[in-house]
Amino acid sequence: MGVTLYSSRVILGALGVSDYGIYNVVGGIVAMMSFLNSAMAGATQRYLSFDIGKGDINSLQKTFSATLSVHFLIAFIVFFLGETIGLWYINYKMVFPPERSIAVNIVFQFSLLTLFLDIIQVPYNALILARERMNVYAYVSILEAGLKLVVAFSLLWFGVDKLILYSILTFCLVFIIRNIYKYYCKRNFPESKYKFEYNKSYFVELISFSGWNLFGTMSLVAKNQGVNMILNLFFGTMINASYGIAMQVQGAVNQFVSNFQTALNPQIIQNYAGGNKEKSVSLMFLGAKFSFLLMMILVFPLIFNVETILKIWLGHVPEYTSLFIKISLITILIDSLSGPLMTGILATGKIKYYNVIIGSFNILTLPCSYILLKLGFPPTVAFQILLTFSVFSFLLRFFLVKKEFQINISDFFKKVFLRIIATVGFLILCIYLLSKSTFLMENIFINVPIIILNAIFAILSFGISNNERGHILSILRSKIRRKNDK
């Protein structure tokens, strides 16, 4: 996470605020084209985990080959959409300095190629996660972060157009990572051997499942990237730089919890596939609570010190960046509760009404943002709308999951909500007392460790049950013993 954030500082310094904003808008447009792939990614993960849960290796091999074929098809469709609709938007609607027209178009082409590689990589990533080889995913992620740092410093070493160079190097990085995942799968998983076989039932089932997932995924991409494009229409590329930095921080912090959820998701699906519905519900409860509590450890010290951190990190801080980050951090804290619930719905395969309801709700953020910005509200209103809709989206997800799994509301309230409220309340009280001291307020190297230690104390005291606390301490003791034995 630290490497990712430091890389962002180097990239912002090398590109400048305007070019950094341009890259974020162009990347957002390309991401808008990726909704087909995002829909299929969820289906791929679900079906591979489902086959593993049933112990059907033959079906697993067929599923992998079918998903790879579909992803190649999606990659070509997305590339076509990019070269038509995407190019039209870039050249006729996007706001950027006229002298950067050639650079913008070159960046767009390399961004499309990068997306093409990302799409055909999905089945390999999904197989590694379904097989629960989290260590491989972690090692490659560390390598990827290191390569991003190399890319960032390369912008300082070469005297060419840095925006174009950045897009080319990003493409090369994705190419390397894609081939590492592919090589690992080929070497370790026999089912990853591609064999084209037109099996109508497999294709129909996959595409049918993905079809219902498509609207929900498209709405999520539209919500996140659409806001960036709307901000560009009203405020130009400078505000997109602030948006891009906020998304960098959000992505880095989110990674802290997404690794935990990534490890948990296959277990939720596999237990459901094996008929153990109660265990799936228990894992959803556990996942929602721990996701929030883990996220809280990072979010609170960041919100409390965001201005100081930005000055140290970036030097020159684009306008509105601090407010964007604060609101987006609260938003992902709320969203962290939703991840395990979404996996539970995915496991059932009954995603039609879920995606229609949540998707429609997500899309409403765009007209609301546009109308309020048109009325003269500041750019922060777009983030405030995203936060408000995240709260309501969680409530909708919970009641949809409750209906499907017959979850007891009071059970969820006692095991998850009550503990979260007690933990957050204690931590806010500690931060309030801390804020009374000017010395501590101004010294980031003292108040950050204090806030983190108080967060951990609050979690151990109020956030987890006696059984969970005992289990965590047991794991820590065994790790210490293992280390001492060495």
C-alpha cells in the first residue's frame, strides 16, 4: 500500500496536475467499456468455486475453458466499443487542453490494449483465488507494486512525452503480470489447459448468469467512473487530478480489506455449494464485521491527518483533494460491510432481482450529481451523494440477503452492528480526547500510532466475541512459538 501511494506521488510530480487528470479521465472512459468483463469476472469466480466445492474436476476444466473463450469474445467486443464510442467521446465531449489532443488519443489506444490484457487474464486470477492460493496472489501483487514504482521513476529518467510514456509502460507492466499468472496456472492446475469445446449448456448458463450480473456491474462502473466524467464536464482536468488521487488512496486502503474478503469468498460459495447454508451465513456475518473493523484501523488515522499526510506525500496538493479523500474513506468503510453479503447472493445464483434493484439505485447517483452540479453546488457534492447512496445500498443488500438466507435481524444486529457501534463509539471518544492536545494534533508521528493502538484495543475489547478473541490469540501464540523454534 505504501509503495502504491508513493508511486502516485512520483507519477503526479512527473506528469503534472493537468496530465494526471487527463490520464484519470481517459482511464475512466476505458473502465466504462469494461462492464462486460466485470460481469463475467463475478460469474467466473462463482462457477469455478462452485465446481471445486462439489469436487467435480471434469466440470471444473470445462468451466475454465468456457470462461476463457467468453473472455476472449468480451475482449474483442470491448475493443470495438472503445474504437467507436470511446473515440467519439474522447474527441468530441471530453474537456482537455487542445495541444494535448495527440497525446490523449495515444494514451487511449494503450489504455484499450491494457484493458484487453486485463480481460483475458480474469479466468487465471479467478482460478488461483478459487483454489485459495492466496500466497501467490500476494507475492504477485507485491511484485506488481514494485514494478509500478519502477514505472513511476522511469518517467523521471526519460525526456519524452511523459503522459504517452506512462501509458506504454503501464501496458508493459500488465503484460508481464498477465503472463506470470498464466504460467503459474499452467504449471500447477491441470484444469487450466485450454481446450476449445463448444458446449452450448455451459455457454448459455455462463452468459445467462452474467447477463443478470451485467446490469448491476454496468451500474457500478457507471457510478464510479461516470462521476469522474461529470466532474470533467463542469470543472476540467484539474478536478480530475483530485478525483484520481482520492481514488488512489481509496484503492490502496480498500486493498487492505479486499485481500481478507478475497480469501473468505471461496469459502462462502463452497459451503453453500456443499449444502452448508448455516456456515455460509456465519462466514458472511464474520466477513462483514471483520472487514469493517480492519478498514477502521486505517481509515480513522487517515481522516484525522489527511491534510498533513497529503503535504508530506504530494508536496503540492490539488484543490478539493483533502475533502474528496475524507468522504471517499467513509464511503468505503460503509461499503466494506457489503462485500460478504454480495458474495452470499452470488453463491445462490439468484441474482436477477438483486442486480436490478441495486443497479437501478447506483445509476441514480449520476443524474443526482449532474443536477446538483448544474445548480452550482461545489464538486464535493458528488462524493456526498456517493456516500449517501452507499448507506442505502447496504441496507437494500442486507434485506435482500435476509430474504434469501432467512437471516435473523436481531442476530445480525447483536453479532455485527452492536459490536461495530461500540467499537466506533469508543474510538471516536479517544480521538475527541486526543484532539484536545494541540501538540498531539500537530504531531502525526505520535497521534497516528496512538489512534491505531486505540483502534486495536477497541476491536479486541468491544468488536469481537470471547471465542474470536481466543482464536486470534491462539494463532498469535502458535506463530510466536514457530518463530522461537526456528
